Amino acid sequence: MTEDILRITGGRPLHGEITVQGAKNSALPLMAAALLCDGETVLHRVPQLLDVYAASRILNRLGCRCTAEGNTVTIRHTNAESSEIPDADMRTMRSSIMFLGPILGRMRCCTLTMPGGCELGPRPIDLHLDAMRQMGVQIRDDGGKIVCRADLLHGARIHLPLPSVGVTENVIMAAVGAAGETVLTNAAREPEITDLAAFLNQCGAKIEGAGESTVVIEGGRKLTGTEYSVMPDRIAAMTYLCAGAAAGGSVCVSGAAPQDLESCLNVLKAAGCRIGTGSGRIFLDRTGGLRNVRYIRTMPYPGFPTDAQALISAVLCTANGTSVIDETIFDSRYKHVGALLRMGADIRTIGRTAVITGVSRLHGASVEATDLRGGAAMAIAALQAEGESEIRQLHHLDRGYEHFAEIFHSLGGSVQRCRFSAKEREKQSPCA
Ligand code: EPZ
């Protein structure tokens, strides 16, 4: 049994340019949406991630032939043989729920179980199921299996009680296969929604208003697979910018979409970073001290993204002064704070609020990633800490970041991914 760990020696500024990966949270719904299309779909700029491999396994189980060559995924639609997703596949990630809409849109029936994903507090799927019921889907629980069936999947006027990203995506994908028009109000406005609609429209769908609060979908149109390039990953881009902000130096992220990161860039500027943008590039320069950011509130897009909350909290640990963060999207998204405290941070969490009082320096520590963005926050903190840190449970990071260690290494950070056998673990042998 081997274990991979990240060994990071902090205290060195980062310098250089990296190209950001394609967006995990767009590639996954796009792969699911390919179910709705006849023929062949080719997706470029798909990051090589555990969640992508999981989505590929689900597509193959549903009767598609999904193959990957580097960052290109090809999905050939046969006659999908199954409308059931096994529990083991559902548990691998939250995005497995993204198959509900397209399976119903294509086959009018679907059997699945509760999805897995990062532990961020309860992550129910009630809004997904309510929306499907409004489109004519009967849903029953059969010993833990959720059995969905629609004699007639029809368009509806659906108002979401909250702008859920996943529910917005599922409604769009089901509505494309439904009879008649669907009007979705209080829809999520994230760029990943716009990317999904652009892909489906390129396949022959008619979706208007994606990226706004009201989306109108005309159902019943025949869709044919297409070739499409996934949008850049805005949260991965923010991750590398936050590393530059924390460690100091100058970092350029290319292949990015600065317009998707407005609220994030504003916070980095408030923290004392110099930011420049142009032709798909984001430049960050931090040579002076970090300043506190008095108040950050995570909000649905275009507000400050919840996925960047752990990342910015790692930056603000050594800012001059106190910063307050309110996490309004998830109940329990401060699991990474324990690791930052081990590194010498001064953070107090009360419910959904974190109060970060800047300290002069962090020090290295041995920590375990708790979830995808929490693990990234630990690496950001380790890069600015004095001395050596170790991060374990790297599978969390491998779900969402491609070439994580290599990217930091290319920016001059001392980041090594080491593999230990159980025996070596005891001897703590050095990284290869
Ligand atoms: C998507 O998750 C992202 N995941 C998350 O990114 C992101 O944090 C989240 O949107 C918010 O932006 C993917 O796109 C794969 P939601 P999703 O439905 O769709 C509640 C990452 O790190 N809710 O917008 O699951 C829910 O509990 C991940 O890349 C219900 O109550 O998020 C949460 O409090 C983490 N019932 C709120 O809505 C439901 O049926 C927003 O969740 C569905 C959601």
C-alpha cells in the first residue's frame, strides 16, 4: 500500500507564468450533456482529474463509449443501454447528480442514489427532485434507490428557491429533452451555466438567457454531438493567484477568463496585490505586505465564490489586521481551518463566520487535506510558511487539480509529490 504526500518548503516567492486547466465544474456537466446528443461529441481542454474519470465510467455504464486522449474526451453515443447509475459510481462525487437531467431528457427514466462529494455540510438533492417533479417525473424511494419515471417529460415554469448551480444545470439538460418550453427563474448565473448552454446550443438546442436569472429552454429539438472546448477553470486560476499573493512574487495565469473572476480579483487587490489583466492573462504582483480585508461574504455568482473562501483565508492568515469571512452557501466549509491553526494561524470560527487575525509568520506542519479546496488552501499556507510542511490525503486535490505540484514547482515553489510505501512511511525516507 503506497501513500502520496506533498512535501512543501515555504518562504520562497513565486515567479513565472502558468496556463490554467479547463474547468472541472464545466467539463463534468458537459460530459453528462453529451448523453442528450446523437453521434459523437469531442470535448477539448478537459482536465485529467479523478472526477473526470468517474464521469467517464458513468457514461460507459449508460451505454456510451467514452475515451480520453490527453485533455480531449470523445463520447460516442450508442443506444444507451441503461438508465441506472450504480451506488458506487454515485458516491464518487457530487457531480454524479448531473446525470439525472440528461438521462431523463433522453430516456424518461432514471435510477440513482445520493451523490458523494466534498463534506461541506448537508448537501441534499431535494431541489433537483422537486424541479424534475414539476416536469412530470414521478419519483419514489426503493430501499435507498431513487427511482424516477416520466410518462411525459414536459416543459414547466420553475422558480428555484435558491440559485443552485447543479439544479440549474439539471433543469436545462432535462428541459432540452422535454416536450414544450421551460422557463427557469432564479437560476444560477455561474459561467459554467453559460458554458453548458453554449455547448448545447452548438448541438442544436435553443437555450436563451443562460448566465442570467431567467433561462428559457425550447424542448424537443434533435441534438447532434459537436466539438467544443471547455472554459477555463476560474477556481484553479484563483488558487494559483492566491499562492502568489501568499508567498509573494509575481505570477501570471494564462488561458484564463478574467471577467469570470471580477469579485476574486477585487479581493486580492484589497489585500495589497497588484493585478493586471489582458488577452486571457491575469497578472498578480505582491511585493509589499498583505493587508487585511475587513469583510468577505461568499455569494452566488457574480458574488465572491464559496469555492475561493478557503483559498483567500490561507492568504489572509499573515495579512496585517483582522479579516472576517461569512460563508453563506454551505453549512460547514471551515474544515481546513484546523490545519491552518497547526501552521500558527489565528482563526476563530463561529458558525458560518471566520475571524482571521493576521500573524507575522506561519510555520510548516504535517496536515491532512479535508476536501478539495481545503487541501489547496493548506498548500497555499505551506508555501508562505517558514520551514517544511507535509500534506496527505491528496485524493481530495486529485479530484479537482491537474498537475498541482508541477505547477507550483514551475513557479519556483519547493513542492514535491512523494510516494511512500507503508514501510518507508515509518522510516520517513526522503522524497525521491
Ligand atoms: C456546485 O455545487 C459546484 N460543484 C461546487 O463546487 C460549488 O461550491 C457550488 O456549485 C456553489 O457554487 C460542481 O459544479 C460540480 P449548489 P452544487 O447546488 O451544484 C443547497 C468545488 O469545490 N442545495 O449551488 O452542488 C446546497 O446544499 C465544488 O468545485 C439544496 O439545499 O452547489 C448548498 O447549500 C464544491 N438542495 C446550496 O444549495 C439541493 O437540491 C448551493 O449548492 C441542491 C442544493
